[in-house]
Amino acid sequence: MYLFLDKITRQDEGSSRPILDRVSLYARPGEIVSVVGPAGAGKSALLRFIGRRSDGRDGVFMGSDDQREPGQTRPGLVRGWRFGSPGDAFPPQWRTERWRGVAIRRYAFPNMALDGSERERSGGWSEGADNVHFTITSEDGTVRRVGWEGAAPNDESLPDLLLMDDLSGDRAFGDAGARRAFVRGLRNLRSQPEHRTLIYATRDGDDALAVSGRIAVLDRGRIVQAGTPAEVLDRPANEFVARLFGQPRINLVPAILEKDGQAILLGNRTVSLAGRIAEEFCRDITVGIRPGHAGLHRDGAGWPGRVVSSERYGERSLVTVATEGVRVRALADEPFDADERVVVRILPKHFIVFDDRGVRLDQL
């Protein structure tokens, strides 16, 4: 299913700003596109907007290919939507209805916590539904694995477009591995996953990096960046995007732009950049350094420093180093002791430079 959104705007009555502000986005057949942003960014509002419109008049276009045609040319259009909250008490269900002459099959996760009125508004959970349920294997109370059991009887009852709201706040999906396995499994369910498109709204940037072909970053109703996982991680549009992606979180260090935009004063040391920044008039900048790009060594060339702290981070160590008048966190393959003398090495190509507004500056 191809999906194209054309300058979607939505504003509630009495609100001072739009919930969705000129949102444009596309998803190709077979793609997982994640919409990432903090609480209140407009992620769920965007999914609801897509879920209620399909005729193109409101800027939502759907089709079997990449043509921007309203609605769907064949009658078998099915769309997925997540109701309530997933859990292991009930299986998710399909339910079918007619809307504007289009057959819509909605994806529902029943939730015992919902009251009767909410269930009634949703149209009931099981009438005419084919179960497509999952099991959760827990060990010591932690979700370890998500697996599929059963499926709809034929491919025609599976949706071409799935809209999946944030799973990170659900107790059943507290484990990141379980969330990611579930999203991938949902898209790949049964045959022809290359035709099935999934829009996944999440506040967890690293979930999006793990499962998505493309990512759209939403901030206060606006898409501030859209691109591949590599693009949003390595070339974030601004500091807001840089903070959303990558663990451990990026180092953001104040610096000064020098030498006609070809070097930066970082703490007490002048460092050459990989290219030249054209905005010479911007003096005060911020430099982003991913902890994984800060190499830590006990000798050799680099920035001399002193270990402030060291803690386990998975199979590695997250080490905070005071060097050249600044503090930098680095990922190391071995532990270091407090007050140990070390050398920090960072390649110029790994410096991400932001101006005094927090916008990334291109290095030419």
C-alpha cells in the first residue's frame, strides 16, 4: 500500500497552535516508516487522522502504487488501527466495517481496563473477527520474546496498511527487543509483506532506528526531519533530533567557530573540521559528539584527559573524561579507573556542528 500525506493541518477549537502543522509524508509499499517524537508531538493525532480519511480530499492519498490518486482503485483496501493497549489477556482482533464505500479492516488490541462505553464506541472486539494473536514469553517478569500463533485464514483478510501507535508505554512491551520483534513480525505476517506498509508512532528513537526503513521526526505538530535511520543519526537537522536518537545520548559541547569556519575552539584546544562551514558570522556554536565516536586510549596522540567516572554499559563501559576544559562521555571496550590518565581521539568527520539556534551547519 502506498500512502501519501499532503500538507496535513489540524487545529482543535480554542487551541493556540495546530496539533498537526502542514505535515507531508509518504510511505512506499512494504516499508516500515516510524513517526518519532516526545509526548504531545502529534504522533497519535496523525495516526487517527490517517485512519479516518482515505478519499484524498483531506490530503490523505492511498493507492496500490506510487501514484497520488485518492482512495484505492481496488475494493480490497484494508487498514490497520490499534485500539486500547496490547497485553497478554486478550489476542488482537480484526474487525471489518464499511466507510465511504471502502472496506476497512481494523486491527484491535482489546484491553480489560477499558470501560463499557469505550468498548461500545469501538464497535465491540470480536464480532466477525479473525484472531491473529501473539504470545509473550516472560522470564522473571521480563518480556523476552514475541511470537505469532495462528493467522487470518487468507491473505485477503490481512491489511495492506497498518497504523501502530506507541508501544513503549505498555507494560507488556517494556522490553525493547519485544517491541521491535513485534513490529517486524506484524509487518511480515503471512505472505506478501512487500505489499504491506506499516506506520509506527513511537517516542523511542532507538526503536525507530532498529525497525524502520525511513523515519519522520515530529516536533509540536511539524515534521522537522525525514530520512533514513543513518541520516537522522549522523546528520540530525537540529539538536532536538540529535537528542532523540542514539544511545548513550550524544555529547553536546559549547564551542567557538574559528579560522573562517574551518576549525573550532573546543575547550582549550583548536580542532580542524572535516570541511568548511560557510556561516562565518556564527561564532558561538555547539558541537555534537556521539559517545561511540570518541575513542579512548591509554597512550598515543590525542586529547589528554582524566577519567571522572566509568560505568558498565551493556558489554562495554561508559566513561566520562575531563579533557581540554570540557567533559566528554565515551564508549570503551574495557573499564577504566577514576582519575586514570587517558587520551581521547575523535575524527573530524564525526563532529556535528550546530549554530546558536540549535540548527545543524553543513560542512562543505
